[in-house]
Amino acid sequence: MTTLDSSFVTNSSWKPDLFKGKVVFVTGGAGTICRVQVEAMVLLGADAAIIGRNVEKTEKAAKEIEALRPGAKVLGLGNVDVRDVHSLVKASKETVDKLGRIDYVIAGAAGNFLSDFNHLSANAFKSVISIDLLGSYNTVKATFEELRKNKGAILFVSATLHYYGVPFQLHVGAAKAGVDALSNALAVELGPLGIRSNCIAPGMIDGTEGFARLTPPGAEPLEKKVPLQRLGSTKDIAEATVYLFSPAADYVTGTIQVVDGGCWHIGGLMGSLYPSAVLTQGLDTPKL
Ligand code: COA
């Protein structure tokens, strides 16, 4: 089921057909956050290719998003692992063959789970770095010729975890710090070619796989700790995405757009869990 519908065009701040004739290529596009980013772009006129590992999930999401706008074309390209640049090159070629071009790229595929350092194996650390950081690099590498030809724009999906030290998330924090650095350097290096590169850093987004998996069961409601007094929505991320790809952001590159209701300024939200939770975990035999 889609999150957005045609009211996103009629009631929103954006004009219909904003992205008419454009194509967006999205890794992780069947996942909760990235899927709604795609819905918004498609509702506003873009065609899209969504890339994922799971064939059935990716193709089903593509069909549902395609139905949002008459005439829209949305490809669902499953069986693609962002850790393998060649499989992304194949997906990029198929997108150009079927949709004609790529203008915008969202590097959104991510892997995450909660683990303290002591129980996080070297292989587990490498898995997350490979999906989030190497996968983001591979995504741009595989679409670069199209971005260069069309003076396109890149959007990385980052996080706020690395702005401070978040226990149980050191693997993701390390990966996303790398993603920010990658985006900033690409903004400088590719700016003269007419390509923009930005990051979006979602905070606590309601209804996402990440939020469900990363919130300990029985934890007290977190929204009261957020300056704007609510959890974020996938639509909030979609709105920021539309802005960053739109002509309104033509002079915006090398930025990290935080969409978190002001939450990261408060610092970590571990409350009474710190330091007892980390102390308990740290005493076992280290997992290699
Ligand atoms: N805690 C600690 N280690 C974990 C773990 C957990 N919850 N889940 C997986 N790992 C470890 C595994 O034990 C393995 O390490 P080992 O070989 O030393 O035992 C390592 O991570 C790789 O696991 P594997 O299942 O082979 O990885 P994968 O490459 O197929 O999957 C993950 C990648 C681990 C990131 C997996 O969680 C995933 O595919 N996630 C995608 C979806 C997702 O996370 N979405 C949330 C977005 S916020």
C-alpha cells in the first residue's frame, strides 16, 4: 500500500509535473523511507527505478507506486546487492534502456541492527560498512555517466548518529559519517560538472523498519523528548527530498539536511539505560 496519494499534489507546496520527463534511480526504494521518497517524485511527474535485494518486494512496490499517477513508469529491479558495483551497473543500464535516462539518484539502501561493540563481529561491522558506505559509493559510480550527461543530482540517506557517540550503533555511525564525507567531497569534485550532491539525515521516523527494530521494547514514548513534540513521518522525508531535487535547490550542494524535529540538538536519548546497558554488554568474551 502506498503512503501518499494524489492529495500530495493537490494539497502540497509543490506544483504538478515538477519532475516531468525526469527519472530517479533509488537503491532501497522498496524500503519504508525511500519508498515514500519515490512516491512523491512519481506523483510530481518523474519516472523511477527502484533497486533492492528482494525481487518480489521490489517488484510489488514498483507496481503500487506506478499506479499512483496515470502514465507513470516505475521499474522494480530486484536481486541487486549494492555491495556489488557490477550488479548496480546492470540495473543502471536497464533503467536507461527502459526509461531513457537517469537524472536523480537516491542512495538509500541500508543495513542496521542494534549491537554493542563487544558482540559486534568484524564481519558484522564490515557488512554494515559495505552496504551503507561502499553501497552508496557504488550507486553513484554506476550512474555517474547519466548524472554527468543530464547534470543530475545525488541524495544520500544519512543519519544523525555520528554527531555524538551512540552506543549499540557504532557500525552505522561510522558508515554514515563516511557517507557525509563522500557527499561533501562529491559536491566539490562534481560541482564543476553541474552535478549536485546532498545528504538527508532522518531522525526518529514513525512506522519505519529502522525505528521498530531500533527502539527497545517497553521503552517510554520518545516523542516527548523531540523539540517538535512528535515523531517524524516518511512524508516529512519525502518533502525534503522534493525540495533538494527541485530547481528551488539549484544552488544547494554539499549540505546535510537534517529532518528530525530538532532532536539531535538534545544529544543521546538513552536516559537511564546509560551506562548500565553498555556495562553489562562489555563484560562478555568479545565476539570476533
Ligand atoms: N547483532 C549482531 N550481529 C549481527 C546481527 C545482530 N542483530 N545481525 C547480523 N549480525 C552479524 C552476523 O552474525 C554476521 O556476522 P558473523 O558472520 O561474524 O556471525 C554479520 O552480521 C553478517 O550477517 P549476514 O546475515 O550474513 O549479513 P547480510 O549481509 O546478509 O545482511 C545485515 C546484512 C546484517 C545488515 C542485515 O541486518 C540486513 O540485511 N539488513 C537489511 C535491512 C535493514 O537492516 N533495514 C534497516 C534499515 S535502518
